Amino acid sequence: MKKNDVLASTLPNLLTISRIVLTFVIMYFLFTSDSLVIPVILFAVAALTDFFDGQLARKYNWASEFGRKADMIADRFLWIGTALAFIIAYGLQSRLGIGEGIQLLLLLSRELVTAPFALVALVMKKPIPQVRFIGKATTFMQGFALPALLLSLDYPLFTYLSLPLCIIIGITGLISGINYIKDLQKNNG
């Protein structure tokens, strides 16, 4: 592999790692900013890195097991880190109600189902399953639902977007999570 190829093939991994860094920045703004617009914009940028790292890796055949695992970790870090910061920051201000809590549970259904299995697989250095379409669809919808849920605190109109998306994500997330667990068991005997 040429030097330029090696450097270029690290681009998807750099995008993946930037998602983890952006998560900390999002969390900082959730705790310190009066406006939810800044964390939502940063979240959108972080979500775009998820799209572009995968596109580049597949298009130029730069995919690797490290990249797949790092991408999975960065995704979970972004979703769970942002959700936890949101819960803590706005829960302490008593701005979260039961509706937002239920939406967050639905939104994170896949993560809640798969987290223990994914952690065991990572610790045991087992290969992770290939991503299925339903997993990609769930992630895509999460990318709109979480920002809409955040914005709904200041702009209640966004509830009309976040609530139906969270209900759909609850269903697709559970299906995706169950498929992930089955694929993980099949791959690792």
C-alpha cells in the first residue's frame, strides 16, 4: 500500500474518533448553554461523521475490523452520552417529564438491548456482526429524533416529530437489537 493510500485510509477512522470528541463538546454545551440549538447543531455534525466514515470506508475499500468496532463504540458513545447529559442537565432543572423519559427509552431501545452483548464481544475480542439495513434505518431515524426531542423542550412543536419517530425507533430498535444478538451468537458459535 502506498503512503498516500495508508494516510487516506485513516480518514474514516479519524471521522469516527472525531465523533467521540464531539460527544464531549455536545455534553459540555448541554450542561453550560442556555440554548439547545448549539448542541443540536454539533450533534448533527457528529451524526454526519457517522454517515461519511462508512461511505468512505465502503467506497474505497478501507473497511477494517478496527474501524467497524470503533464506529460501533463511537455511535453508542454519541447516542448514550448525549442522552445521559440531556437527562442529567435538564432533569436537574426539572424540565424533563414522563413523556421525554419514555421517548428516550424508545430512542435508545437498541442500545439498551445490545449493550451487554456488545461489551462482552468487545472484551472477548470477538468479531462484530455486519450492519443490517434495519440497524442503519434505526440510526438514521435516531439522528432526527434525538435533536427533535432536545429542541422540543424549548420549541414544543418538535414533539410532533420526536414522538412518532421515537415510537418507530422503539420497534425498529428492538428488532435491530434482537438481530444483532442473533448474529453475534451465530458468528461466535
